[in-house]
Amino acid sequence: MINILLFAHLQEALGESKLSVELSDVTVAQLKEWMEKRYPQLSLQQIMTAVNEEFATDTTIVKSGDTIAFIPPISGG
């Protein structure tokens, strides 16, 4: 099971701040694709990803027990 943390507009779009999914041994890119198919209201193309509190690339492998954070771009001034 993979634990997913959602922030800002992603959290608002799903009405949830945390999800758990039955996936394992997938890349971050595959996880994003799976999420967008399951939750079409999400767009994860410009989202930064952290795996176990470390920034990750789309080729990072996600395993069962990992915690993934999808972090939207931050702006402000």
C-alpha cells in the first residue's frame, strides 16, 4: 500500500488530504498517470513529488509502505 498526501488545490479537488492505494513497484510517472485516470479532476503534470520526504523524479520507484507527497507549485510575493 502506498500512502499519498495531497496539498492545496489537489486536496480541495478530492476533498481528502490523504489516500492509500494498493499499488507497488511503480514509477512516480506511473503513479501520476494512475491517479489522473482514477481522479480525472486532477492534473499532476506540473506537480512536484516527494517520496518519503525527499524530492523525487518521475523515474523514482515507489514501493509498498512509501509515503508520496504531491506538492503543487507555490507562488506569492
